Amino acid sequence: MKIIMLGAPGAGKGTQAKMIADKYGIPHVSTGDIFRANIKNGTELGMEAKKYMDQGLLVPDELTVKILLDRVANEDCKNGYVLDGFPRTIPQANVLDKALTELGDQIDFAIDVDVPDENIVKRMGGRRACLSCGATYHIEHVPPKAEGICDTCGEKLVLRDDDKPETVQNRLNVYHEQTQPLIEFYEAKGVLRTVDGTQDMKDVFKSIVAILG
Ligand code: AP5
Ligand code: MG
């Protein structure tokens, strides 16, 4: 099963994608997590991506598309995957579409996790992230067992650089301009499904499972 998660920054794409990956036994592929891991390890790709990410801008398509296509060509993706944060522009969607078509394949579902902008800004300030394993917490909704420490790997949790309020607003603007058009793109392909992302995260997941079967 090949799934795309759509939705604004902070809508809960990552939270839901991890649950989908666990339940259906497919890898969770997040371009944001790949970039953050590269930043943490000080790679050239990481340094280049950071320039854009810290301003809430998109990393250029040339860089993003290549890392995504390399990742999904891995053996572990052969039975499917859940993409989180990719595609984010129409050109990225076209590249993915072309690559899949060449393999005689296609996306099964594009799930739009729908959350209004007002809710998003409130959520982001409370998010804490583990830059080591990609786990995500929320100081109110999903607190870690020990304050500031990742339950999974024991690393220190951080407020992401791009979760500052002024950067969140930029990310939302970029989302509306460049990413929201993908909703129509996947609707036209007949694979778009929308879930109400303002529900409790367990209920969001129930709505997704009802779609995926
Ligand atoms: P990325 O890492 O993809 O960030 P994003 O899209 O901005 O989304 P987030 O990870 O912030 O939010 P999410 O929807 O995953 O929400 P989460 O589950 O964490 O990208 C970061 C940057 O990398 C981009 O800005 C760009 O620069 C670059 N980039 C990445 N991919 C790219 C691409 N394809 N092209 C170009 N550039 C790219 O949830 C948010 C918080 O809310 C958490 O604290 C969570 O615990 C909580 N929460 C989740 N669900 C609920 C709920 N139902 N109720 C209450 N709280 C909830
Ligand atoms: Mg995420």
C-alpha cells in the first residue's frame, strides 16, 4: 500500500504516519526527518537544507526529489510506504507520479489531515521533537515519560528551530501557496480522502483506518 499524507505543518501528518506504519508494517518516510537527521550529522545536504528550513521555506525540488526517490527505491519500500511531507509542490508530485508510472505502479491513497490555521499555531509551541529517532511529543497532549527526554532512545528533546511562532506563520503561508494545490491534484486522480485532524489523535487514526481497511 502506498500512502501520501497531506496537511498543513503541524496537522499531525507525522503522528498519524507513524501509527499507519506500525499497523500496516510499511516504512514511514518523512523528508523533514531525513533533512533533520542530515542537519544533526552536519552533512552537506543538511547544511544546505537548514538555510531554507529555518526560514520556513521549502528546500528546492532538485534536492528533495533525489533523496526521496533514492529512499523509496530501498528494498524495505517494495511492499509500500507512507510518505509524510512529500510531495509538497506540484512539480514534486509530477516526478513521483512519473517514477511510479514507469514501474506500472500508483499511489493508493492521499490522506488530507485537515486542521484550520488557528489550531496549528497553538499546537506547534507545545511540540517537542527527538532529532535522533524522529519521535514527536506534545507537552500537553503527548508528554514524554521523563520531562525533556525521548521515551524511545533517551536523547534530549528539543523545540524545533522552525517551530518559533513567526516561522510557523511563514510555513503556513508556504503551505497555502505551494502545497495546498496538491489536494486538487490527488482529487482529480480519485485517491484523495479527507479526515478531520482536529479530533483527538486516536480518533483521527480510527478515521484513517476506516479508509485504509
Ligand atoms: P516537515 O518536517 O515535514 O514539517 P511540516 O510539514 O511543517 O510538518 P510538521 O512535522 O511540523 O507537522 P506534522 O503534520 O508532522 O505534525 P505532528 O504529527 O508533528 O518539514 C520541515 C521542513 O523541511 C519544511 O518546512 C521544509 O523546509 C523542509 N521539507 C520537508 N519536506 C520537504 C519537501 N518535500 N519539499 C521541500 N521542503 C521540504 O504534530 C504536530 C504537534 O501536534 C505534535 O506535538 C503532536 O504531538 C501534536 N498533535 C498531533 N496530532 C494531534 C491531535 N489530533 N490533537 C492534538 N495534538 C496533536
Ligand atoms: Mg512531521
